[in-house]
Amino acid sequence: MITKKAAQADAKFLDMQAEVGVTKHIGGFEATNELLSLCHVEDAREVLNVGCGIGVGSTTIAKKYDCHVVGVDISEKMIDRRMSDVNPTEQGSAGSYCGCRE
């Protein structure tokens, strides 16, 4: 079980990442591409990206597989950052984002 203090520390880390516009996960794009191949995303018309961060992966998925991507993230600041960086001509079909709150 995650303690409230640990959850607050995680939230601060995510907020910092959103501020600088960087989100990273173990394995980077290599791991993302492997996961996508296991999920057969090439056959999908819609993809739900849970934990989308600032939306880099969502945009990549939309462009690569020509599908609509909905991204959700627990960090409102991640979503805010994504929405401030959106360029409709470059995002492909990755256009729906929402944040979550406690």
C-alpha cells in the first residue's frame, strides 16, 4: 500500500517533470515499441494510453498507426503541459486528453 506521503512525493516528481517537459520510463521508446507490438496496435482504430505523461507516446502512436489516441494521466500538470504544447497540424489523431484527481 502506498502511503499518503509517498503519493505526495510521487506527485511532486511528476509535477517537476511536467514543468520541464520531460517524461521518461524504463526502456524508453524501445520498450514502448515492444509493448505496442505485443498489443497489436497496428490493428487498432482507437488506443487508450493510461499514464500518458505529456503525450509524447500518444502522439507517436497516433502518427505511426494512424489511430485515435486518448491519453489519461494522474497529473493535471502533465495534461496541462500537453495541452499547451499541442500543435494540431503535428499531433495526428492524438487529440483527446484528460487528467485525474484524487
